Amino acid sequence: MALLTPEDLKNINRQLQEADSAVLRVTGLDIKGVCKALYGTSPCSEKVGIVPVTSGNGIIGNFSASLHAITQYFGFDSFVTDMPDVSGYYEAVRNEAEIILMADDHTFLAHNLNNGKIANNQPCTGIIYAEIISRNLKTESKDVLVVGLGKVGFPGAAHFVHKGFRVYGYDADKALLEKTISNLGVIPFDPSNPRKFSMIFEATPCANTIPEAIISEDCVISTPGIPCAISEELRKKYNVQLVMEPLGIGTASMLYSVL
Ligand code: NAD
Ligand code: 2YH
């Protein structure tokens, strides 16, 4: 299980603005526009209570502050509770939070107390990063490669299948790859027999998972995976359009999904 670090979340506003520009270049919509198109919802300054959680590995520096910045960026009226854990939850509800955001080491959730809807960060992240690439204006191709078929990658792959893409999948874990082939009908990708893709979705916790042999010129790579899946050198060489951001795009997807 990969945990965020304070370093990943440095300058979150700048990271979010850069990601928004990249999403706009790839899709013609900004992140808000993609979320609205995906879920058919828009925020109306809902009050979001962000509750720090100390269990397991404890508080991650910059995590709650980043959620505060992200929620404000997307038009929510948010606050971070003074107290963590159960006391923080109580404080959030007493201060009239309509949506609760909180995360332990395994689950990051958004819970709308008005309508009962609840969202988990991993599938919401997979779905929004897949939606972004599915809206790629640059190619008519319906072929997409998904690298990493875990808790983020599998829902992403399922979203592509649902949208009618021809989905190729690869995971270092053979059992997981087999499960995805039989459950979703994805086509297994063999890295020892590579071909080029113009759209790649990556969701692994490893660096350099996208080798040169599979990248076509102007390729769009949509990757929530941390660290980055592609080297700076390859990115420049193939003029790769990279959509990558550590927390905000997935959080926006969660929030829009519970409105
Ligand atoms: P996971 O452990 O459930 O899945 C990761 C998968 O990647 C595993 O199935 C693993 O076998 C596979 N993998 C590892 N190395 C590989 C390689 N070299 N080639 C192919 N497959 C490989 O993890 P997850 O919850 O799906 O998260 C994936 C990544 O996304 C993590 O880095 C996580 O921190 C990140 N994440 C980012 C955001 C965001 O908002 N940017 C949100 C959630 C998760
Ligand atoms: O980063 C995480 C886990 N990987 C779960 C999220 C799924 N992508 N959790 C954040 C923990 C935050 C901490 N408890 C805090 O500061 O409140």
C-alpha cells in the first residue's frame, strides 16, 4: 500500500493548475468540465469538513492542508477540523459539514451526509483518469494500454471497456492480469513483444514502467501513479502529453460523484 508523502504534495495549487492546463489541452475541457460531463453534477458551495486521521502511519504533513486547497479550488466551502479522528468527525458534523473527507492508510473517503452517497478515492481516481484519456481530441484510435490493474487501474480499465475502447492490459502480478482478462475481457499485453500506443493509462507505484518501445509520437499518458511512470527524457523525445497530479483530480472525482 503506497502512502503519499509531504514532498508529493508540495505546491499543490501549482500542481493542480498545471494538471488543469494539461487536461484542457488533451480534452478541450478543464477538470471541472470533465467531472461535470462524467457525473452530471456541479458544486454549489457545499460545506466540506476535512478530518485528519492519526491511525496507522498517522498524519501526513500537507495532506489535510492540500485537501483544503483542492476543495476551495473546485468551489467548495471547506474547513479542516482542529481535532483528529472521532473528535474531528464530531466537530465537522457540529459545524454543519455536508460532506466529510477523511483518510486512513487504506481508505480515503468522501461521504455526503445530506444524500448518503459515499465515494472511495481509488475507483474514483481510476475512473477520472480513464475518462480524461477517453476524451483525447488528438486521435481517433480506440486502442488504450492500461499498465497496473490494482485498486486504481482495474476500475480505470473497466471504465474504458464500458466506453467501448479496445483495452490492452499489463500487470506484473500474473494472477491479477488473469483476473482482469476473464472479468473485463481486456487483451493481455506482453512487454517482451511490444507495440506502440497513442494512449496509455498507468496506475502503479513504480517509476519507469513505460518503456520507449511502446510510446508513439504525441502519446497521451494519463497517470495517477506515483512516482512518474515515464522519464523526462522520453517525455521530451516523444512530445508526450502527460496528465499527472498526486491528489486533486481524484479528490474532485470523489466529490462530484457524491453530489
Ligand atoms: P495497487 O497496489 O492496488 O495496484 C498497483 C498495481 O501495480 C499492482 O497490481 C502491481 O502488481 C502493479 N505493478 C507494480 N509494478 C508494476 C510494473 N512495473 N509494471 C506493471 N504493473 C506493476 O495500488 P493502487 O491503489 O491501485 O495505486 C496505484 C498507484 O496510484 C499508487 O502509486 C498510488 O499511490 C497512486 N494513487 C494516486 C492517486 C492520485 O490521486 N494521483 C490516487 C490513488 C492512488
Ligand atoms: O494516502 C493514503 C492511502 N494511500 C489511502 C488513499 C488511497 N489512495 N492515505 C492518506 C492518509 C492521511 C492521514 N491519515 C492524514 O493525514 O489524515
